[in-house]
Amino acid sequence: MLDKKVYKIKANGEVEEVEDVIKTPFVAVTFFDKDISAELKGISNYDILKEELNKLIEYKDSFYAFKINAMLHIYA
């Protein structure tokens, strides 16, 4: 759930918004409080994004959530 919208993430990584009538056997929801902010530039693929986000994690045995605002450019 993000900004009052509910999403489902499939096993293949695909994300889709779902109707509020969909049921789930488990969900963990919390309010998002920003602890730190970072501006990442030159992120060209998912592996680089994961590498940069991992640098922001202080405690490797804790849960973290990242909210990403991005401008995406798609070249066909």
C-alpha cells in the first residue's frame, strides 16, 4: 500500500494495482517516516540501484523501506 493505493507484486516482479475487494492471507502495513534522503544519479539498471540502496542501509539485519521518486526515460 502506498499513498492509499494497494498493489500486488507477483513472483516475477511485476507490480499491479488491485481493487480494494481483493483479500490477502498476510499483510504488513506501516506509516512511512523519512529517516534519510538521498539523491542518486546515473542509475541505469536495477543492479546498480540495489547496490546504491544497500549503501544507505546502516543495520543489515533490520527491515528497510525505500520510497523512490524518479524520472524514467524509455528509449525505443
